Amino acid sequence: MSDEVKFDWHRQDRTGIPEVVFAEGKTVGQIVSILDGAAERNRSLLITRLSPELCHVVRQQVEAGFDYDEMSRTAIFGAPERSSADPAQIGSVGIVCAGSSDLAVAREAQRSLDYFGVHNALHADVGVAGLWRLLDIADDLKQHSVLIAVAGMEGALFSVVAGLVPGLVIAVPTSVGYGVATGGQAALTSALASCAPGIVCVNIDNGFGAAAAARKVLLNGAIG
């Protein structure tokens, strides 16, 4: 492995969450070096923020293939983790996405959960501008121990979801928006200032962080 990279192969042993490759800002050589190290150890990896252009170049330089999802800009190298736990015992994660513009972040959360071996279901385009869409799936959402809610603009989805379900709600503000909502600041403020109890919040556009938090909550037996 390159001297530029000191990958943490033992992070999962310490924290329950393996180190994940954040591709944005890395060179092709650095990513290839990490993947070669994973292949030598027969380890799987999740790669986030991998652009289609960078993915194309990396693929030409590694022997083993990987599963790439262009919408979420995630790649899974090797076989994803398979949980031996029964979803009925540990619970599952529901993902709700306000609009199709937020779907890339929601897909990052879903792909991360898939990699972690956590049972999940994604409901897209159920924002509060058409509240009936969310109410139609309310009974389904109540079956999940954890809900990941992904929304930009004013972030109203977080409070509405938390007022409908018994499970923990992890809010993921997205950078979708303009004017006062530019960069996800309005959605972030809505999540932090919500009067609906049971909401926690991760950083703007951090679908992976929401998935990692959900996995820890479920597999540590906090709820379920």
C-alpha cells in the first residue's frame, strides 16, 4: 500500500463500523492502493463520493470488479456484509426521501445499509408538499425501528415523520434548495429546531453517516 495511505483495517473491531473510502479528493493511485490492500486481505470495502469519471479510471487499474451505483456515487468492492441477525429481532431501517432531487443522498444511505447487511426499505418522493403520499405509507413506516428522513428546502419532512412513527428518526438535511435554503442550511436548522421529539441529525448530505448511526443503534441492541 502507498505510503500516502494508512488504512484502518481494524476499525470495525473497535467501533463496529469499518473504515469507508471517501473518494472525493483522493487520487486514482490512492484509491487503487486501498483496493489492492483490500484484495490482498480478502476484505470488502464501501466507497462513497466516487464520481463516474473517477470510477471509470479506477476500474481500468484494478483486477477485481466492483458494484457501482452512479446516482449515489457509491461502489461496493467485494461481497457486502451479511448480518446473521433476524430483522424481526434487531429491527429494520426505513428511508424516506422528500423529493427526487434528494434521492442521491437517500440512495447513499440505502447503499451503505445494504453494505452493512441491515434490512431496509426506501420510499422516495414523499415530501410534505403532497402530504397524502407520506400518509399513504405511514403504517409501513411504523414497522421500522429507525427511520432515516432525507430532505432539503425547508426540511419539514423531519418533524412530520417524527410525529407519525414510534421509531428513532435520523434527519439528513440535503443541499437541495435555493435562496434562504441554499446549501441545506434551512433544512439543517429545521432538523435541529424541531419540536417533534425523537429526532437526531447528521451533517448535510451525509447519507452514509445516517446509515452508520442506524446500524449502531440496531446492532448494539438499543432498540428493536
